[in-house]
Amino acid sequence: MDKTEKLLEVSGLRVTFKTHGGEVNAVRDVSFTLNKGETLAIVGESGCGKSVTAKSIMRLVPEYIGKIAAGSIMFKGKDLVALSEKEMRELRGKEISMIFQDAMTSLNPTISIGEQIMEGIIRHQKVSRSEARRQAIEILTLVGIANPESRLKQYLHQFSGGMRQRIMIAIALVCRPSILIADEPTTALDVTIQAQIIDLFKSIQQKTGVSIIIITHDLGVVAKIADRVNVMYAGKVVESGPVRDIFYNPQHPYTKGLLASMPRLDADRSVPLSPIPGTPPDLFAPPPGCAFAARCNYALEVCRNHQPAETSVHGKHSVACWLQDPRAKKVLAVMQAPTGT
Amino acid sequence: MERKKLVQVKNLTKTFTLGKGLSLKAACDVSFDIYEGETFGLVGESGCGKSTTGRTIIGLYQPTFGEVLFDGINVHKASASERSQITRNIQMIFQDPYASLNPRMNIAEIIGEGLHLNGLYKGKERMKRVIELLEMVGLQKEHANRFPHEFSGGQRQRIGIARALAVNPKFVIADEPISALDVSVQAQVVNLMKNLQREQNLTYLFIAHDLAMVKHISDRIGVMYLGNMVEMSTSEKLYESPKHPYTQALLSAIPVPDPDLEKSRERKIIEGDVPSPINPPSGCVFRTRCPVAKAVCAEKKPVWQEVDTDHFAACHLYQ
């Protein structure tokens, strides 16, 4: 499939939250695109803004505390940021769907799963109940649930964790949206079930051509499923590019650090892990320069006071780091040499 | 040199009664030894009984059957004086660094509580010891008067480690100590645990579901499924030549952070879900999901036996 047609374009997105402690800058000037039929992974540690970015696309940032302070999210010629809530409701579930980490708290335990699947179909397609029921059965079969007719009448507690996740995927996909956003969809699952769900994502994408944005902190999952990767740190995209470039030629010290700190099954046990020292910065008062500078082994004077610009490494691979500046060549050479991924 | 068995778990069975005549066998005939100074890893998916096993070893649960010997003393039948020795020598680190620290106590009180209960380091010595422990786990003495909410997850886990080590234990049970932490912080905590082990000759029982991390930290690993130990060996052997089909599937299900390898790798994906432990399958508990199950697997429970040097498994393939 041609994966170059632009479907979604986020530019200059800034999201802030009001709290008792002051204003938090959860997402700071994030820009990226999503192409038709591709899987984009957004990775980063807790608090890096990956979920808030996804929720902003769905316009699910709670308005009484949070707001999209700047930027645009272009989808099919419309700016999602400017749409009214009513227009947004027409879009959610029909054009863009989202699934969450924990199905047990995301779905309603007192309504049968059939009703929950049919709700979206009836709302968006204005079809009869029997037609909605037919579609619900079809989608349950697609996500791999046996005996869909009898399962429709059941409630959430009658399903296992992996099955619940399949049901959430069914609800999200039933109106054939063009974008599926999955926020940590496998984090709560055991590895054997996680493997089943990842395979399900892949087969669904092949069958329906849906574009997927997957948010995760697990680089193993990213390697398995993603075409392109955005690495986020402290509310910013620090590196982005095709999955192979990110894993085999990481440029940002944070991306390198993340990859090095993960234990690998095929690694020698006697070599200690190389963690990233310290903890992420306080987003109440983000540092004026690069947010990673305080934890970075290669930080220069300029890193602490000035934001690095986004520079292209090669093709679609780009990184926001001062080490890419021609004046930092020496440091870059030192950094590339010993790690050698 | 014959290594000393610090902990011996013999035929441990723990059944929880659920009412209505139902019972749940959380751990079923589990046996293993932990040698002094080593790290024994216990892995398995949720509900496999790994935490129950850990909690029974430390004496939080009474076993339904079987026994646990610590340094030759039965943990569950110890006399009062033996009991106080055991509680000092076995300590625990918990999964959730948010729930396992009392929010109303400051760090000095949290770390010093064990010292107080055991009547160790009295008077001014106690604060000195607390500061020593804080520095040992990579925190500073200024932190002693702060409260848990002022710390990040990784720092809290360091506090939990300092608390466990305050009374100079020999044996530490770590129940999913890193699964609530971010990747880069996980590595910090694991390196800290390994360094402390070397410095203080600690013995660890490391319980986790992340096989890559367990392999990194453990000398030997036991794999559990639905209350049963299915395989046990050194971590290298277990990774290089897993014998039990469940271990093979588990290893194959873990995604590796390497896109090319992920695309080329052949995977054994096992179908279905873990059956209910209230009504486990007859014979081998894994047979309902096992790709190579035979008729005999439903009839007879496989015997736990040595299939290779220092490599044990319970599977009909090897009987």
C-alpha cells in the first residue's frame, strides 16, 4: 500500500493544564504527520505528553482544566482544534477512534457489550437495530471473538482481559474510521496475550487500511508494529523517523539512552544496564533550553539556554539536538564512537 | 564447594477458600531451593501464583501443605525467638512505590521503623543509620525529613529498598519491584539492587513478569503457570534451550527492540487465555493452550524431573 498520502497533520500543538501548583505545559510545540495506512508509534516515559497529544487529536482534553493553547490539527481539510463539540461528536468513532489501556474502566460494566458496540453504529450510520446487530457480529468475528451471537448479550465481567481489549478494538473499528488511536493498548496485558493483540492490530490494518497511532513506552512493541516513530520527552518530539532509523541509527542522546537501558534477552548478564541518570524535568517550569540537557552526558553550554532546532538527519529522519549543529561535530564523533548500536 | 541452601521450599501448596464450597489453588506443590548469595527469579503471567509463593515464604500466608525452611528453620512453625530472627533476616520490597509507603510518615520514620521494632541503633545512632541507608541507595541526607509525596517513583522505590535493608537482612523478596517504573529508571533500580547484593552478600527472590529483566538479574529462574512450577534452570540455559512449551511460548511472545529481528523471527503464538485457577484443567495445567499436547497430558499430571543437568521441567514430552 502507498503510505505517503497525508491523512493527519499536527502542527505547533501546545496543550496546557491549570493546576493548584500553576500552569503545566504538557505538550510544547509538537508537529507531526500521519500517512494513510501507516502505523505511527509515539514513545516516551510517563509524563512526556504522549497521551495528551493523542487526546488532543480526539479533543478529549478536559476543558475545565486543560486547553489547546496553540497549533492546528488538520484532518481531511478541517482543523480539529476549531471544530465545535457537536461537529467533533460526529467525527469521534466515525472518522477517528480511540482505545485505552484498561478496558475494564473504559467500557460500561452494566450495559451488554452488544449494546455498546451497536451504540456507535446506530448513532453514526442511522441504520436499523437488526442491521446494527449484523455489523456488530461481523466486527466481533473480525477481532477474533468466537460465538459472536451469544457473546453480544454478555457483560464485561464475563470476558478475560485480552477479550475485553478485543471488544474495545471492535467498538473503535465498527464504523470503519480512517484513524485508530491506541493509548498503551497492551500495557495491562500478559505477554502472551499482548502478542495476540499486536497480531490483531496488524491483520486489521491489512484488511481495512486503517492508520494507527500507537502510544507506548515499550520499545519492543514499537519494533514489532511501527512504520514510523516519534520519540517524546518533556512535552516535545525530540526525534522522529522510520522505525529502522530510530533503532539502528538513533541520534538523540535520549533515544540512545532509552535503547541502552532496556535489558535484552540475548544480552550478556554480566554487563550492567546503562540507565539514564536523574529524572525528567518539572513541566511547571520547563528549562529554557533542551529539556534533556540536565540528564545528558553530552550536554553543551548552549543546550541549557537555547532550544535546539529540528534538523534533518537523512530522508524523513529528524532530530532536535544541538549536537547536530556543525559546530558540535567533535562531540558528535565522540558520542557515536563508543556506543555503536 | 557445596553452596549453602539459604531457603528451601518443599512441596508448597496454598489454597484459598472462596466460600460456596469453592477453593482456589494459588500455588500447587511448588519446590525449589535458593542458595546463599544468588538471585532466584520467579516469572509467570498474572495469576500464576508467583506472588503467593513469595508471600508464603516470608510468612504472610500459612501454607496449606508443605514447608519453607529458612537457614534450616521452618518459617511457619518457628518459636518466638526463632521468629524474631527470621523476620529480621527476611525482608520484602513491594511493587507499588506509591501504595507501599505511608504518606503520613516522613522518610526517617519509614526507614527507621524496622530498626525501632527490632530495638536496633538506639538514640542518635538511629538517625546516623538512616542517613547511611539513604546514601547507600543514592539519596541524600536532606531527604530524611521529607514525605513520600515529594519523591518520584524511582526515588520511592529506593526508599523501599533502604527500608528493607535497614535491619541487615540476609534474604530479600522483591515482588515486581520495577514494573511500576519507567524504562530508564528501571535500569537504575536494577543496577542498584545488583550492587547492593555484591556489597552485602544478599540473597534475592526476584518476582516479575518481565522475562528480559528477570534474565538480566537472576542466576536461576523458575517459570510458573497456573500455580505450578513448570520449568527451572540457570537463566542462560532457560533462555538458550527452554524445554517446556510454555517457556518457549513465553520467550517467543516477548517483543525484542530490534525491528529487523522482529520481522524475521518465527513466533509461537499461543492461543486463548489462562484457564480459571478455580477449575484448572486435569493433568497438565498448560495442555489447553499447548501446541504439542497429547492425550496423556489430560490424564496424568507430568512429573517434575531433571531433563538436563540443573534443568528441571514438568512436561510429558520428556517422560
